[in-house]
Amino acid sequence: MIDTHAHIDTSAFDDDREAMLQRAFDSGVERIIIPSIGTEGWDSLQALVESDERIYRGIGIHPHNVAAITNDDIARAERESTNTRVVAIGEIGLDYYYDFAPKDVQQHWFREQLRLAKRVDKPVIIHNRESDDDVLRIIEEEQDGTLKGVLHCFSSGTDILHRALDLGMHVSFTGNITFKKSLLDDVVRSVPDGRYMIETDSPYITPVPHRGKRNEPAHVRYIAEKIAELRNTTLESIITMTTLTANTLFRLAILTAMIIAPMQLLAQATSDTDSTDEPEVELVHPYPKSFGVSFIAVTNTIVDAWTSLDPAVQIKPNVYSYDGILSFGGSFHYAISDKIKFEFGYIRSKNIKKLRNLSDGFTFNDVGDSLPDIHQVLEGTMQYMFNPYSRVVFYGTGGISYLMNDFNGGQGFVNDKDPNDRGRTRNLLGLVGGIGLFVNINTPYGILAPGGEWRLNFFSSSEDSRFLYQNKYVPANVATFFSMPRISITFFPKF
């Protein structure tokens, strides 16, 4: 879980801050974002962030504190936006419930901080109290396609929700959705997956069952539980989806996820799944899968790099890049768990673009000049689903591939062991890596999952190949890269 809004730098936590943080992390909170509210607290907040790599912060000035700020404060915020783990501009916005600053002053500095966020390319954390129309109007006026952010502690109606979503904003929910007299049930049900997050707004707005006491990040689970109840889904699916949404919006773990996902996958595959620390929870997967088949269409970019191994032929490496080669194939899928799936696929590419891309000094024989290259790839990969219970699923791919080449109809280069053999070139083993997403669509017959992926295959010859250079076959090494943006439609039938 990620608590996307918690003021744990305030004096309310001075007596037990370390114990409070430990309770949060023990309860499953992975990260905490602390929005700033005024310039006087920026230094101490930065020190708190640097004390623990799981703590992040925003930099901004709350509408309660804008009456006395200057352009120098905005300039300082811009400089410090590059500090360690500063992930947002905020908390900024409008508050018409209190009169700590005139409305026109609030609007001016709200606009200036939105512009700051666009300059430094960071999302905004927006405070909105009894100021719906002006908040949305100013966002609309400043939205140029790059402004992104979240309306925190969202407490408005569904009409304001949809206007905010149309402007590219997210929303986050806190303890008030757990209150007995809450009017937000329909709002919680209406917001689409991937557009909302969870927060505590600690030390304020404590959720039931701790209402009346000081709030803290460990209580963020109660907000997730209430959302799961209102949306008639599992707690695990809400935690997975909101964590991914926060990671994506605030760019918290893009590189980290790429590094630790294989380690997590190996640990899950080899460790004992029983736990004495938490009770076992039975999950009902909203999109269950077992066996599936795919149709794949690929726009293949092929890069061949030839390096001469003959000391007498001193030429720089010949690199050929052929892009936009339409390729087709299919694959077979088997899901061994909610998060792990194996895929076995086949892709065929026919490269005729090489015929008009020969380099100076590099020639094929007359037969080879007129024939295309045929590349066939067999792949065996494992895919890790980062958020398997969501409608839109993001995943990473890794595995091995087997390349079968037929260069120039078998005339392009020769077998080093038999110069008279101009048949199919040697086959090569390679490595595969990629990232992608797909959309789960329930049908009466099973799960339909259209998606897209960027995949890279790398092959390198372990023995000498040859190319024809000035009427002489020159021994060479060849490395081949396939960059394959692909679209696919996968069907998992219901058994």
C-alpha cells in the first residue's frame, strides 16, 4: 500500500514518529508521500525524507499560507524540486471554507504553482475545499496536455469527479468515506480503475474504527477495505491497483520495479507460501485464466551488425537497420498462478527492404541481390503480472528465443565449415526481454485480452559466418537485434 498524502512531519508525531513509521511499514505500507504546506517547514521535511528511502514528499505552498509568499518562494520551490525524492508540487489549491487568504490571492498562487509543475514536469497535489468551480476552471485554463495530478481527499459529487477526470486529474480517498453519514458511496463506485488512490491525510480525518483519535499511515488499509466493499471486489485487487496508480503518477518505482520484479518472482516460486504472521485470505480472481492462444501482429525493426574477422580486410563494422517490417505469428499461454504466465510463440518476418539498403563496398552475389531474407523466431518466455486483478494489467517479459535465418534465399553467405554449402544459415539462440499491457474483457466464453508489448530479441553468432566483399568471402561475426512492438489478441477460454 502507498499512503499518498500524510502530514507526518507535523508536531502531532514528534513524540512517537519512529514508532508510528514502524507500525505503518509493519501493516503493509510500502511508501508514504508527505505534501508540504509552507516554506518554513521545507528544510525539516527534506531531512525527514532523507532519513528513510520509503518516504517521499511534495514541495508547494498550501492555500492557507499563500497570503505572504513571493516570487522568490516560487523560485526556491523550483530549485528544490530536484531534491531527493521530491515527487510532486503540492499541497496547492484553493480553500474557500477559511479566509486565511483572499480568493484572488489564492487563485494567483494556485495558477503560478500549476505552471511551476509543468516547468519541472511533476504532478500536482491539489487541495480543494468549497471551491470546485474555480479549481476546475483554473486547471482547465492551464491544461496544455502536460499537467497531471490528484485532487486529494476527494469529497465532491460525481459531476465534479467526471469533470476532473476529463481534465486528466486523478482523485484520492481518505477516512471520510468510512463515516456513517458519508455521501461518497456513488463517487467511489463511479471512478474508473487506475484513476484513484488511497491516503490518510494524517493526522486528520481518521477512519472508522479509530475515528476520534489521531490518524496515522497504518490506517490507510481501512480506506482500501471500504473501497473494496463499495466496489464489490477484493481488498487485494484494490491494494494492487492503487499501488500501481500511485507508482505510475508519482514515478515512484519505475526503475525499482524493473530491478526487483525478477527477484520477487524467483522468491515467490521457491519460497513456502504459508505465513504465520497474517491469516490466509482467499482471493476470487475477477479475471481467471489458465490456457490461452494469441494472434500477433508485429512491426519489426531488424538490425544486423557484421564485423570482419579477417586481418587483411580492415573495414569498419557494417550495420544494417531495416524498420517497419510487417510480421505475423501466434502464441500459446499457460498461467501457473495469478501473477506468472508462460508463453510459447512463433513470429515470421520477410525482409525485402535489405535489397535497397546495401552499404558501399558490401555486395551480394547476383542471385542473393534478388532474394529476400526470411527470419523465423521461436520464443519461450515467462511473464510477470504487476497488477493481475485489474482490468488493465502491466507486465514484464523475459526468456529465450531461437532464430532460424534464410539470408537471400540461402545465397547470402556460406557455411564456414563447407564453402559449398549455401543453404539455410546456422540457427542461433538468443535472449528476450520486454514490457507490455493488456486489457481484461470478460465474455460468456472466457477472457478476451487485447494488448500491446515492446519486445527486444538479441542474437549473436557463436561461429564464423561470411560475407562477400570484393569478390572474396570474408569471415565475420554477426549480431542481430529484433525490436518488435507488437499488438495481440489473446483468448483464455472458460473451462
